[in-house]
Amino acid sequence: MASGSALAPFLREARRILGIGLPIFIAQLSQIGMNFVDTVMTGHYSASSMAAVAVAGSVWAPAMLLAIGCLLALPGMGAQLAGARRPGDCAHLFRQGVLLALALSLAIGIPLWLLASRLDAFGLEAGLAAQACAYLRALIPGLPGFLLFICLRSLFEAFARTRPAMAIGLACLALNVPLNYAFIYGRLGMPQLGAMGCGVATAACYWFMALAMLGCMLFDRQLSALRPFSPRREDPVFDPALVRRLLRIGGPNALALCVECSLFALTAILLAPFGTTAVAGHQIAMSYGNVLFAVPLSISMTATIRVGRELGAGRPLRARTASRTALALGLMLALAAMLATLAFRREIVSAYTTDAASQAVAASLLLFCAGYLACDSLQCIGAGALRGWNDTRTVFLTSLAACGGLGLPLGFLLGRTDLLVPAMGAPGFWTGYIAAMTFSAACYLLRLRGLQRLDARSALARILPQGDDPARRHRN
């Protein structure tokens, strides 16, 4: 009986996490589906169009991660304010997030526009460089729309509303197919644009997501009552102190994402001397791993919301339960995925390619992928819980040490040199991944353990800006 009562808080929290996290997971899958559709439809149009999308995407992805990372402070801070019953401050935070998103659109969009015409400097053929330039420049107008969607989604997430983003993600995936069909192939009265048409379709989808999310907000009684686009009398239109705080918390997020992205992006380049088969096998394993990563990523985003909300309400013990439950769920799901990967790895790789040599390499790498899942899940969810504490500095420094100081050097030593063992190729780099993620997970869990020892007053003081008055929660 005592054990049942002890498990009750974890079971309640697990239901909350699954209720919030499942729509986030489905929304993540819809984004993965959009990328898959873009690759397939441009590939059927022409090999050069698919290559142009891939090349331009390698430039676009880090820039997008940088912008998204800067806005990742919004869900945690919004959840803290919602938990503290300060909806007016939550709306003020949203407005500042929108201004920051517009500034980021200019700060990132202008350099990308200029860089697009210089892609031939990377050694691309003139025709491929021209197509990649057209695709990238077609995408850039969609950047403000996507960042506005991120801000709106963060406002919903602050109040644990994740279903609208799920529904819009699925609708956008369905919309992406006819838009690609129209603009890539020149159907439905549209011009035939090839790779550029894929960029036009994606940019249109970004704005659809933003406008649909805006419509959901206007028709939501609770959120529309906040009057998120109407500043209160005491609120400045532009709040430099709050924007600086957003950047101080979000900046390390952005840098951490770029560091992790660089670790995986560089591996494909460093594997090039081992030949096409090694690179293809590595890409299959990475593609499969990215699909599975949607699970811990969704739980991580949910952990940020739940931990932030409980801390804002002055309940650090419940915040601890939320983080521990999220970690336990993530570990259980990772172990289930690991067993499924080990059991069906040959069937999995056969879905990607019919080339026997590439299948053999990919099947061996899925053994490393299976070993990678548990530590990757713990580090991803641990980072999400720390974001609920606004502790993004730890996330960045740990990512830098794990990826730049451990994972990449160890992977290079094992994969490309004979200094420790005979050069292992791709398995050496995957061994580096496992070491890096294990180190990150250990650091995050130790940091969480230290934070969870704080009492309610100390925890609240940590997440509130200096000079803020907790009593304001009663005046909103």
C-alpha cells in the first residue's frame, strides 16, 4: 500500500507528460515528414534539384537552429510565469519574443541572402550553385513566418496547450505535397521552378503555420483574453531588459544546438576518404537515429514546460518529480527502441537502400545506434529540465566540452587514425558519439541533482529576474 502511494505522484506526472508530449511528438514527426517529402519530390524531378536542396539545406539548417535556439527561452520562461499566475507578464514576454524574432529574421536573413550568390565558392558547379541559390533565396521570406510560429507555439506551451501545434503541423504536411507538386513541376497553373519551387512551397508552409497558429490564439478564450498584441499601460512596447534576458538564456541554447549540429555534420565530411559506401551507411544510420530522436526531444520539450511551470508556482518538489518522471519515461522508451533496433536492424536498413554493401555498413552501425539511444535520451531530457530552470549556460558548456572536447576528437582518433586502434571508420565516430552523450547525460543529471536541493524561495529567486517581486503574481 505504501509503495502504491509512493508511485502515485509519478503516475500522475507521467500522465501529464504524455498528455502534453504526445502532440509535440506528432508535430515533430510532421516536420520530419516535410523534409522527407521535399527530398523525394525534388529527387523525382531531377538529381541536380535534390542535390541543390541538400547543399542549400546544409547552409539553412545551422542558421535556423541559431534563430530557434535564441527563442528557446520562451517556453520555459512562459511556463514559469503561467505557473506563478502572471498571465499579463506572460503576454508581455510573448510580445518581446515577437520583436526578437523580427530582429533575428533580419540579422540572419540578410547574410543568408548575400551568401546565396556565393555558393560557388564552395566548389559547386555553376548550374548546381545557381539552383541552390534560388532555393535558399526562396526560403528566406518564410523565415519571419516560422519564427513567429515559434513564438506563438511557445505562448500556447506556457499554458500546456500543445494540440494546436500538432494539428497545424499535420495540416502543413498535407499542404506541402500539393504546393511542391505545383511549384516544382509547374502544375495547377503555377510556373515550373524545380528546386526553387521547393523553397517557395516551404516558405508558404511556414507562413501558413504562423497564420493558423495566430487564428487558434484569437479563437482561444484564455489566450485571447490576455490581449497579447495590446501592451498594458505599465508595459513598454520594447523592453530592452527582458530582451537581453531572453538572449542571455536563449543564446547558450543556440550555441549548444550549433555545436551538436556541427559534430554530426562534420562526420560525413571526415568519412569521405572511406568511400561512398561508408558515407551512405553512416547517413542511413543517422537518418534512422534522427527519426527516433523525435521521442526524447518531445519529452525534453515537455520537461521544460512542466519544470518551469512548477518552479513558477513555487513548487520545487513537484518540479523534481516532473524531471525525474520525464527521465524515467525517456529511458524506458529508449530501451524499447534499442530492443526493436537490435531485432529488426536488417529490415530497417533494407527500407533505405537495396545496395548490399551499404546495407551491411548501415546494419553494423545500427548496433552503435542502439547503444547510443539510452544516453542520448537522458542527455536530451536532462537538458530540457535544465531549460525549465533557465540554466542554459550549463547546457552550452557541457555541449561544448562533450562534442568539441570529447566526441569529435575521440571519433577522429578512432575513426581516422591508428594511434589508439587500427582506424575504425564510421564505427569510430559512433563510439565518439556515445562517449559524448554519456558525458553530457552525467553532467546534466549531476547539475539537476544540485538544483533540486534548493528550497522554494531559492528556486523562485533563481528563475525570476533580479529585482522582481514575486508578489506581482497576485496583481495580474
